[in-house]
Amino acid sequence: MKSFKFQEKFEQFIHMYLDMKVGMLTVRCPYWSNKIQNGLVTVRGYEEGKGVATLIGTRLNTVVQAYARQYPSEKIDNLLIMKLAKRNKIGIDCSGLAYRIMEFLLQSDLNHGKIRNLEIIFSGGARKTNVQRITSSNYCIKVDNLLHIQIGDMIRMMGGKHVVVITDITKKEITYIHSSHRSEICGVHTGKISITNSEKDLSYQKWNEKTVNHENWGQSYFHPENGDGIYRLKVFNKEYSQSFIEKFLEKVQGKSIHIVGVTGSEGSSILRLLSKYSVTKITVHDYIDSNHIEKSYKLWHKGISVDKRNKLYKQFLTDLKQVTVRFGSEYLKDVETADIVFVPQSWRLYHERNIKLFQLNSNKVPFYSITRLYLDFSPCRVIAVTGTVGKGSTSYLIYELLKQAGEDVYLAGNDTWSIQLADQLFDLKQNAFLVLEISHRQLQDGFSRAPYIALFTNIYPNHLDEMKWDKYKNLKYSLFIHQKQDQFSVLNYDNIPVRELGKRLTSKVLYFSLLDNKLNTKDIQNIYSKIKNIKSDHYLSNILSALLIGKILNINIDQYWKDLIQLPPLPARRQLVETINGVKIIDDLKSTTPWATIAAVSLIPKTILICGGRPKGIDYSTFSREVPKYVKKIILIKSELSEILQQHLPNSIYQITNDLRSAIVNALKLSEKGDSILISPGGAFFYTDFIKGKESIRKIIISLPQEGLTG
């Protein structure tokens, strides 16, 4: 039941648009919509056609007064004012009016949520809002029962090209307001719908308004089969007054919760989340002994600054005091009592160690990865990036592009060395973006909400030691297949499996391509022609895909592409570590697939490649054929991968060493000024097998004077 005070204020607000004072006359706010061609605004109106009533009224009065001074004998009437408004591009469009009404209602007693500023929901404010966005499922629920409608509900029409807002409801009638040039009355005005059968949708009711051609407004423009219907902002619905994560944590309160791998970046962030919400009955597990807690924690958080890492570790120790701890020999003790298990993405790799987890998982005990938490419970829009090669660098480029454009943006996901954001799910704003790098392992424990934008860099047969090719593909595909019509899939046209996936999707599909620039959008075609010959530390396909996402989000990509290509690489992705006697030593440890290493050596001339690791069941025939085309020498560190490559590579192109130190030393002895030494594994577990618990690349380089190699 709406209060009299609210109704009075609301009527005063809408009448600022319905009865606009211009001189001695009263006119309705004129209609204006920016002219758009090929997705770009070609003619802009005052305040983009989205202004508040006072600004529009002031501007209109200024124009009319100037006209009156120039033509003092001419009579000023309503018709002339409307002509002057159109000539000077003054007015408001339907989504602009809807936005301003929602803005007012957020301050009223209709708002059941905590949000008071509409820009928290809609990044960029009114100027970046259209009908499809303001009625999107990301922000709205659909109201199917006429008995449940309320003031402020929006009626989406014309398949998402027009919107009206409900301003009053009785048992017999619905009153709405909108701004249109397609109705008999042009500009802002009200219309009415007589309710003849409340059990049917609006297309069965009597619409009393007429179109400009004197046809029935509802019959002409309201079509539920095209997605038309009644939509309500989630913050106006009591059911949505809590955030997704708050509802989830209330649901798990009191249940037996177990966190596996708690010293890792994923597990520690989940523990912090549960601790912040005062969740009880938590048991945490880690395979390491209790006297190695600090070492393990700091190893898995090495991607952040020392000061921040030390501060986080102190908080972690405080959190541990509040829970039951199972480390070392007690690892997974009592885990069979769990109602919910939080697991790291790598738990399936250690079958013997985690046999109890496999049993629990088969018994349908709910398992949650941190990625599932992000996808299911993030209040802001998620941009998910997946693929076999390039997902980390592309995520970074998207994050930097959005940050430079002034957006509120966060980065998380697959990089387990960096900080995770589970504990910040309370604080993320609805108008923010969360960019996630997502691997196949992070999708194995499921999710229920698909990302707003999903980007697919490429896919190749990978991790075949873990699963069959079809299962690997289907895990990646799941991010896209579960998207809805108002969400976006960004696909690499040059990768055939990714291209073919596009035919199966219901989302809005956009492609990017290096092989055929004509397949790119027009603005990206222009940028591609400028940057294709510019040297960059980033792969061109990654840059194009990031720019395409910028375009989707209405970012002026022409303004930012130069900054994007000049960004330094991420750690361990073709990152220059040191130059010794004119020889560059480059850390590319994140290239753990043959395709990533092939791409890296193709961009670095005069290279001596150091590689090794575990092959994951991958066919290395392409690697053996392509890599020798680009490198001077390959130094293989003894491993499963070296055993395979020796069978395919020419004897003259490679040599074998026992460890990373001897590989770097030998590479320097073989190098000349102007060469590069690229440490790019081409296989899995390089860090685990050759660095962890031993020497890092930097420590080896620091000690090289002892070898007489630094000159």
C-alpha cells in the first residue's frame, strides 16, 4: 500500500515532465532520442536525451527566449515550442525518462534495498542506459502476475526498443507514463490500460492509447513472444533486499563446513568470507604440517606486495583461531561429516591424497570452488575469460582497459598466486565489473549463474591426462551455453571449435579475427590496421578481444588502444627478468602448453628456448615441427616432456640438462649479444618440478657471477 505522502511527492515529480513551464505556457517535456548508425551516435541531443526535468526546462526556456528576442512579433505557442525543441535537440527518450523515475523511486519508501544511487546499479548513469539494459535480467525480475504489479514497474515493449513506467494502479486500471514520438501525443505523456482479465498478460487487456497512425498502442507494440512484459528493478523487490552472498551465507549457517587447502589464495579468501559473516562450525584442512603454515601461505600469495602479504597473514592467523584445524597427518580428518565442502581448483589432481573428497563428491555433498562463488554470488557484472592459451593476459588487458576508462573493476580467478576476492563479495558494487580468468578445473564443481560477458580465446586438446577431449571442451563451453539472450559471447573466429560453438548459443554472439579483418566490427577494423605492425608485449588477438569487450560496454576504444598495447606484460608471461652481456633472459613460466610456447618463440627473434615438464597427454608433433623454425637452440630439462621431444626433434637443435640452473648457464654460454633466453615450459608442473623448494630464476641469475657469466 502506497502512502499518501509518497503518492503526493511522486505526482509532483512526474508532473515536472508532464507540465513543464516555458514562459507563460505549460508544455509536456518534448521527445528526443539520439540518432544512431552502425552502433555509433551520429547526432547527440541536449543531455543525450536523458536529462532531469529542471535542466531540460531551463534549456528550453533559454532557446524560446532567444527566439522571442529575434522574432518579437511572432506568437509563441505550444506548437512552436515543440518545433524549437526538436530543432535544438531538446527532450527526453523513453529509457531516459524511465531512468529518472527509477532514480526518484530509489529515494522513496518504495525502495526495499540498501541502494540510494542508481549509478551504483547502472555504470555510466543515464547516458549509458537504454531499454534493453534497464530491463535486463541482470538488474530486473519479470512480474508475470498482474495482481502483483506495483508503482515503478516498467513495461518493456517493441522487443526491447521502448519502455513505459507504471505510475498508478487500481483494481480496474493501470496508468503509465512514457516519452514517445510513435503515439498520438508526442513527448512525455500518460496512458491507461483497462484491466479486463487479471489472469491474462497485458496483451489481453484494453490499451486505451493510440499510435500516431491511430492504431491500438498495445496491439501494435506489446508482444510477449519477443520478450515484452512487466519488469521490476531488483532493489524494488523485498525478495532481493539481501545480496546473493548474504542469502547463501544465511543458508549455510549452522551446517558443517570444511575448507580444503586453506593456506592457498582460494581457501584463505573463503575462510575470511565465512569469518566476516560469523559462520560457525568450520573445519579447515591443508596437507602441509602446522609448522609450515607461514611458508605455505606466503608461497601461495607471492603475487602481492610483502607488506600486504604480511598484513593478510596476521588476519589469517586470527581466522584460524576461530575454527577447527586439520593439518599434516590430520588432513581430511572428519571431512565425511561435511554438509558443504569448499575446494581449490587443483583438488582432483591428487587422487590418493584426496580419496575421501572423491567419495564425498560422488555422494552428492555440495562442493564449491571460489569460481562458483564468484559466478553465483557476485553482485556486479562478471566478465569471464577462458581458453587454452591467452586467458590470463586477455583478462589483464580487459581489466586495465576498464580501469583506464574510469570503471569500477576487479580482477580475480585462475592466478592462484595473487589475492582472491571471495571475502569482498559483500562490498562489490552492482555497477562494478569483476573480470575472471577461468580454467577448466574451476568449472568442474559447477555454477548456476552464467557471466554477463564470456570471452573464448581459443581451444586446443589439453589436459588429456586428466580427461577426454570432449569433456575438456564441454567444460569450457558451459560458460557460454548457459548464457541468456541479453548476455554476450565474444568468440575467436579463427579457432574452428570456438567458431562452431557460436552456432549453438542463445546469447548475443560477437566474433574477432586476425585472419580476416573484415569479420571484425568497423571500429576494430580501423584499430587493427593501425596496430598490426606495432611491436607489443601482448598478442594481437588478445588486444582485439579486449577492445571488443570495451565496445560492448560503450567504452571509447579509440581513446585507449594506444595505452593498451604499451602495457607491460604480466609476471611470468614473456617478462624480462634481466639482461646479461646484451642477452635478455625472459620469464614465460605461464606458458604451460605447446601452443603458448609456439606463440612466444614466434615473437622473439634469436631465441634459445628452455623448456620441460609434464605433457598432459598432448600430441607434441606440431610443437616439434614449428619451434625449430624460430629458435637457435632448445635446452630440455630432463622430464617426461624431454623424453617425448627427443623422439621428434633433430639432434642438432637440442641439448639435455638436469635442472634449471644448468639450463640457464648453458644457454648463456651458447648466447651472443642480441640473443634472448626464453624460459617457456611448453608443459605442466614446471614450477613444481624445477623451482618450488629449489631456486627461482632470479636467484639463479643473482648467483651467476660465481659462474663467471656476468662479465
